[in-house]
Amino acid sequence: MRGNPIVGLEALTPEPGQGRPRPWRVAAVIPCFNRKDDLAILLKDLARQRLPNIELWCVVVDNASTDPLSSVSVPPGLRVEFLRSEKNTGGSGGFNAGTSRVLAGEGLTGTLGPADFIWWLDSDARVARSCLYHLVRVLAKRDDLGAVGSALCDTATGRIWECGGGINRHNGYVFPARAGDVDHRFLVKADYLAACSALVRPDAIRRTGLFPDVFIYYDDVDWCIQMRAKTGLQVRGVPRSRAFHPPGDRRYAAWGRYYIARNGFSHMTTLGLGAMQRFRRARLEINRAIAQTMMGLDDLAELHLRGLEDAASGKVDAIEPRHLLKPLGFKPYKDLPQAVAQELAKAGPNARLYVHPILKSTIAGLEGFREQLPRLNVKWPADRRQWRHRGLGGYLIHDAKQALSRLLLGYDAHVAVVPTGWPTAWFRAPTLIEITSEGFLIRNVKPWTAIRRSIGVWLRGHKVALRLALRDPGARPCPPAPTGAGRTVAGAGASACSRS
């Protein structure tokens, strides 16, 4: 379904009531942690917004950044308030602190008047000049909507990678409701919206509550699902409103694996999904854990398992990433040719090098890696052509059979430069140089040890998957939101300063 048509561009003024009509008031809430440069760029984008009949101000929530964000240069004419937390409360905590301040009528909101809409924004997002305008004009006309979201575009290519989000009722997993060439004439029907750029009615927040306190990941999914259930309001993607943000395939997931595994069940309860769906959802994380174990990345596999175990036990405290994972030791792409030469020298004078063909042109975010390819003197394998037209997934049984063949008959090479996780990279060589969007890792993998550990991961994972199937962990509560001026902001002890 294409959704509902977007009507004309009449002036955006509320019912005049008594006195002169006023512009729509929008408060942007922007949580940020140690991303001062990204924040400065975003503020410049906000200062350039096309705002006919719209009054905008910003609440930047500093999540205890090492260098306070209040020193960021604010563009002339943009009204910005900085609210600093005493500790890093993650995305959910940051959004909640800023949203509570707006709803309570404190700070700039108390001076400028109650906000008609709250604009949730990620600090590393970029927004087109008409981004807010197109969100406001839709939400102002559609009383049946509680929130609308921007089309999220790849910062490198401009391609829409998500406009609204959907939820697979078979296993509870999330996916883009629309991507690619999206018809701008129609709104996109969605199950949820990413808080990367979403405009929300304050009343919808008051009736639903704030984000569940899960630190990061799935907080916006859970909130949208609970909001729809509690209020009857819907959410829609707005293709004409464009925000720019790196998609998931341009960022290598490290500590985020824990939160994705742990937080992926609450919305399933609200949707009424049952035991089998929870079991299937858990199995997705088990498979991802096994894939990391086969690549010699046991620390990452542990994050998937620990996330599932904490979900089953109801332990969803706001754990900071630094308490989850030791640094993996990513090396910069510029060091790749030297690292390859050193590993080949260790293997002997006749050592063979294998470079997976998919790394040459298909995977996004590896532009820096591909700059180094000419220095590797690669002799491409015979199956190079097929990788121009296929991705890493979709042929899992075929790729697993090929991996088993390599295990039994021998390696392709002595050193292999490969993507991480997927069976097509397994058992290519005793030394794996694993390419990610963050740099590369070197792992010496012993195949039968990896298989033995993977069996342990499978057994441990399915044990907790059965627990999740037999006992619903329940929906995460949405903390009550302030109902009006005079209420205190969530997260007592936060300090604020304003500049314009």
C-alpha cells in the first residue's frame, strides 16, 4: 500500500482563537555524547531551516560528555538551550530528559510558550532545509497521527534507506517500511519511526509516557508501538522530509549487539506476539553469535548471548557500553598492505593470499579499504563475477556447504582478507584479516576449536531461547511524562544554560 496522499501547502497557522494567529511552536530535543563536531554541523542545518509560520528552538541534552557541549558555537538566530546530565544516560535517557523539560514548560519553553510539537533528533543526523516544514505540515493536518518521521538518507549516496519502520510478525524483527525510490506524493504506513528525526505530539507523549529506560536501541520502536496501543493514533513516514544519517550497514556493530539482543522483545508483547515468535527472535541472535565465534570474535558472540540472558531475567538496566566490551583493536586501512605482507611472510615464501570479491565493490562504508586494494596485488578468484550481483546473505545453505568443503579438504589460502560473520568467509585461511567499516582485525582461527565453541554457543543460546519462549519478559514500562508547567524535569540534578 502506498499510504495516504499528501494535500496542498496552505499556511501553517493554528486556529486563531483570541487575538492574532501565531506560528506553530516546535522544540527540537537532541541528546548528544562526545559528538561535538556532529552537533555543530546539525545546529548549522537547523539554523538554515525553511520555517514559514514555524517557531523553532532546541534543547541539547549533554549526556555527561568529556568536554561539555555548551562550548559549541551556536549559529546566529538559532535558540539553543543546553541541559547537562550528571552521567551518560544513553539515547533513551537523553531524549527523556529533554522531552520532560519541554513538557514541564521549563527553560526556553517557559519563555516561548508550550510547544505544539516535539522534534526528536539524533546529534549525528543532518537535515535538509525543508525537513521540519514537511513534518509539521503533515502532523498539523492529520489529527489521527501521533508522530511522523523523515525519510532517512545515506549521507554518502543520498539514497533513502528507511522511511518508516515495519515489524516482522513472524519473529518480531524490524525492517524499513520503504526504501530506495519512494513516491513523495504519499505518506508511508509504518509500525514505528526512528527517533533520528521524528516529530511528535506532546499529548501523545503525555498519554503514553516517555521512552523505556533501555539506554539505546529499540526505545523508539517500543515507544511507537505502545503509543499506538494506548492512544489509537498512528505513525507515518514523510518522504518529502529528508534527513541524512549513516545506515546500519555503514557502521560495524560492536557493543550495540548486546542492546539489540536484550531490547528486542518488549514491543513483541505489546503486539501480542507469542512464544514461537520470541523463540524465533532469539534464534536470530544465536545465529549471529555463532557467526562471530566462527570468525574468532568470541567477545562479540558473548554480547548476543548476554543480551538474551538479561532479557530473559528482566535485567534491562541502562548499562554503559564501556562496561560491556574491551576494545577490539581495529587497525586503520592505511596499515593494511603492511599487515598483509607481514602475515604472508610468517606463512612462508609460497604463501597464498585470498581477498573476498565482495569487498571490491558491494559493501557500503569500505571506501577507505578499497583505496588500498591496488597495493595488495590481488589475484581475484574465479567466482568474482557472481559477487557483482549478490550480497552476503541469501545463499546461506550453499555458502555453509562450501565452508564445510573447505574445512574437510583444506584452505583456499594462507592469509584471507574477508568480511566478518557470514559462512562465505569461514575457513578461508588460518589467518583471517577481517574487514569492517571501523578498520580491520587480524584473527588466527583454529577451525575445530571454533566449531567446538560454536556448539557451546548453540546449546547455551537455545537454553535461554526456550526460557524466553516459555516466559514472556513483558513490555518495558514507559515512565510517566510531565503533564504541564511546574513539573520537575526527569533526571534531577541536571544543569541547564541557554544561548541564542
